[in-house]
Amino acid sequence: MKPETDRNIITRFPPSPTGFLHIGSVRTALFNYLFAKKLSGNFILRIEDTDRERSTKDFEQDILSGLEWLGLLHDNKEVVRQSERGEVYKKYLKTLVDSGKAYISKEEIKEEGDRSEVIRFKNPNKKITFTDLIRGDITFDTTELGDFVIAKSLTEPLYHLAVVIDDFEAGVTHVIRGEDGISNTPRQILIQEALGASRPIYAHLPLILAEDRSKLSKRKHGERVSLKYYIDQGYLKEVLINFVALLGWNPGGEKEIFDLPELIQLFDISKVQKGGAVFNEEKLRWINKEYVKKMSEEKLIENISAYFPAFKDLSQTQQKKLIPVLTERTSTFGDIRTEAEKGEWAYFFEAPQISKEKLVWKDSNPAETRTHLEYIKNTLEKIDDSHFNAPKLKESVWDYATLKGRGNVLWPLRYSLSGKDKSPDPFTLGDILGKKETLERILKALASLQN
């Protein structure tokens, strides 16, 4: 991939702080980052906060912290905010007006019946062709745009003017953005030419679509469009980077798991597709589970503890034994939190309340159940504490359970330990609970059968 410029590569990500960081914006930021880093260029951040009514510092902070969490660090010395660049825009506006390339126009405000001054760009009415790195040559006849408004006043520039000035002053070489920005391009090129600014190279990314192929939007899909949602659900940043990179782009081959350095090395914008990219959350969950499988014990303990605080109360040995139980049935750390909030794993922390009726397996009876639990208790008592683990527990009772009926023997044992209709097998439970707690719960079950 060779850039069509001899200048140092500079890309930019210019979010508006009018909402939480959108997953589509995450992809735009990522592709700008990958493109710049692949070519040893710079990735810069600009906050486009000229919409003073909708822009908030909270949304800005969400954007900044989201990018930092993802590891998409900008190369600015400091964050650029359009709201702080009024004098810069005023200088360029004055130049355009003084040169006759823009003019002040008095226009009626329909709602109020008054007249207000705006600044309009004097359209030269020409055809413009630009080369898009994804879509090839695109031609617009700008005549249909008329003389378009570029500022409400000398101190209130509108989007098209501000973005051109900002890109020009920052030396932006490549504008990589969503395809909904294509229609903005002719106006911006006209303004560039009027200012004598160099034209950046454009690349317009396909839309991100929901599974019904509608545009992924906050109005229709709610919080699921924001990065904040996926952070809260316990997805890993490496997973989101991996998944979002493959929305509309693929390096080729069967491999689907990539880390950020690999993505930088492989990224080729010419391989970005033109059609919409479907956001498949099940695929995202699968990738997250694959990453979790490869995680170190230390990292697993750290992440599980963050979403399941009670986990920290267990001994390190218990934590290590419980990790497979927690991760086998879940895809994200948020899943673990959800299950914990439902009381799914409460039996690991306190003895369960059990029902005499439920202790008895199907067509067995209380007397038989008591006999089986007595046998198990006596057998487990003989196991040394240092060998009290799942394989040894299974070895000790398996032949007996096979002889007497596995359901008749193993169901009351498992229910005694968990108090749940569904739980890990009794050998795993006993291993995690330890010999003392396991025997105490069996004794409690036996006592309930005598009542």
C-alpha cells in the first residue's frame, strides 16, 4: 500500500461530543490509526464541539477515555477543540469575504420574521472529481449546491468551513470517514480551493449495519451502539479492536484473531469493502471467549474480581479451581456478573438451603438416599486433605454410584453441595469447597432426611 502523497502521513479523528462514543466512530478512529501507523505517520484527535447546545464535557470525557482504554492514543501534544479556535476561523472567513469568494447575506428567519446575516460561499459552479481510495473516482456537479452557508457570522463558522481549516492547518493528508461524509466532500473541496489549501486524499468507509441490515443507530438500537455498553458488558479491549477491524475489512485468509500490532502490519485500505458491514454480536461474543481461553490466571483473577467482587473473598487455590467453572458457561466478564447477581454461584460462599423432597432422586426414597449419603460421607472422610480433589472424589464413589444407580447416588450429593437443580458436577464442587465444607454440607443433608 503506497500513499498518493510524498508528505508525512497525517490522519485525524474528529468526533463531536454530542453523545457517547459510537461503535461506528470507534471503527473510524481505528482505521485512521491503523493507516497512519502502518505508514509511520501521525494520528491526531480533534473535538468538534461547535454545536454548543448538544456538546457536553461528559460526552467529551467518554470519547477521550474510550480511546485511551482501547489504546488508540493520538499524537497531538494537546487535544484540539473547535470551540477554542474562534479567532482562527474568523481570520480565514475575513480573507474569503475580502477576496469576494464569500459574502455576507441578509436572510429572513422564518420562525421570527426577522432578518439575520449569514456568510455564504460564492460557488464557482463547476464539476469536481476526487479519487476515493475505496470507491475510485467520484464526480459531483457543484452547481446544484448553490451559494451555500459557511458561517452564521464571522465568529460562528459552520462545519464545512471549520473542518477544512482544521485539516489544512494540521497538515492532514488523508481523510478517512464514513460513507455518509461523501456528500460533504464537494463543498469542502470548493472551500479548500478558495483558501489555497492542499486537497487531502479521501477514503469513505461502508456503514455499519445491524443484523437486519438497517443502519446501526442510537434511535433504533439504543445503548448497544456505544463503546460504553461493551465496556460495561465486560468485553476485552483487544476483542473490540479485533472485531471492529473486521467490520468491512479483512486481510485475507482464514485467520480471525489479530492483536493491534498485527492489524497495523496487515492493514491495507484498498481491501476495505464498499458494501455495509454487519455488526454480529454473537461473533463478538465468540471472539471474546477465544481471548478469555488464552488469558493468564493472573489476568483472569483480576478481571473476574472486577465484575464479581465476592470472588476476591475466596482463597487463591479456590479462585484457580473456580475459574474454569465461571468461564466455561460465559463469554464475557459481564456474563459472570449477571449470573452472580442472580445468585448462580452463591453456594460457593455459603451453605445452601436444601429441601428434603429434592434430595431424593426420582423413584428412589429417603431411606435409600440416606444410605447413599452415609456411604459417601464415610468414604470421603478417609481421603487425606492433600488429595481431596475432583479426580480422587470421582474415583472414590464412581463404582458405588454405577452399582446403585448414578442418579440415585450423585444427585443427592450434588444437591447437598449446591442446593441447585443445575450446577457443576459434585466432584468439582467438592474440590472447590474443600473437605471440611463438603462433609459439613453432607451432614446437613443427612440431618434433613431424619426430620
